[in-house]
Amino acid sequence: MLHLFLDESGECSFSQSSRYKHFLITIIAIDDSELTTLKDKLKRQFAYFIRNGWDKTKEIKASELYKNRRFGASAVFRVLNALKQLNSIKISYLVINKNNIKHQAFRDAPYGIGYNYFTGVLLSELVFQDNICDFQLTYDEKSKETHTNKRFEEYLQTEIYGSALEFDTNVAFTLRRGKSHEVYGLRAVDFICWSIFRKFEYSDTRFFNVFSQNILRGREWYK
């Protein structure tokens, strides 16, 4: 079984106050046999940062590490290079240039609608095009939904099971909410997602290039 971990960067919002041009969904896949290795690698890196002055009460996230003068880019590279050593890690993403989405009804939809839709698109491609049919998907328990329509898990289950029926494909999956400071897969995808977002939002490819050979699927919508 594969373990998938989901994260996003930017804002899936089309309001004038939105700070970012892009919205990004990232999913990393790790084989069950390497989950302990993933945890051990990140624990060693995070312990190094704490020994060197990081506040141990504060979650170690890529964006905060990068902004910290004591650590900066070199610390992010340490984590990415550690993750790159995992034999099974595969990275998939879908990035959207929000300025080029002109459909007004979609732009006016509540925030969670776009988040659900784009996650469903990427996950469906992994299942039905890349044959990832036995997996657990873990996502951050902090909900991105502000609407009263179909909730995130229900939406994904409908999307995947409905398509499985249409394509006559057997799928076996579970969805799990996790706390980002406790689940090391979520901590890993935070660094990967942040790095991919840097490439598209700021034309900074330094971090993306570390793991570019581990990309399974990269989709750029409305470039």
C-alpha cells in the first residue's frame, strides 16, 4: 500500500485581496516500507535545528525556516536532500494560474469548491492514469472549506468511486485527517509543496531542482 500526503500553497481564492497569482496542490507518495525511514530522517534534521537554536515549541515549516536568519535556504536544502534519499518517494502536483481562469461562476464559487475540485482532479489522475489504486491519503485537519456543500472527504469518495465504476477499476483507499506537527508525511509534503510553489510564484527553481527527478506528475493549468 502507498501512503499519500496532501498539501497546498497559495490561495484558492479569486478575490482582489488574494496575495498570490498561483494556487498549488501537491501529493507525495511513499511506500509503506519507508514510512519509518521518512520519520527518522526528518527527526534527525529537526533535532539538528533545535540543537542550533530553533524554538522547540514552534513547528518547523519550510516557509518559517527559510525566513529565519539563523537557518535560511541552507536549512531547507538539508531537509530536501534528506527526503530525496527515499527510494520510493514520488511527487505530483497541479498548479493553477488563477488570473487565466475567466469562468465567472467558478471564480464566484465558495472557497472550498475549488479546493475540492482541483484535489479531485490530481487524485483521479494518480488513480486512473498512474494506477495508484491501493492507498491511504492523509491531509491536514485544518479545513479549507467555508461552504455548506459536499464536504472534502465526501467529494473525493464520490469522485473516485464514481470514476472507478465508470472505468471498471478496483480501488481500495482511505482518507485520514492528521495534525501537521504530528504526521511526518505531512511535514515532508510541506517542504515539497513550498519548494514547488517557489518555482511558479517567484521563478525560484533552486529548491525544486533538488527533487525534480522524483516528479511523477506535474500539471500546469491555465498558464
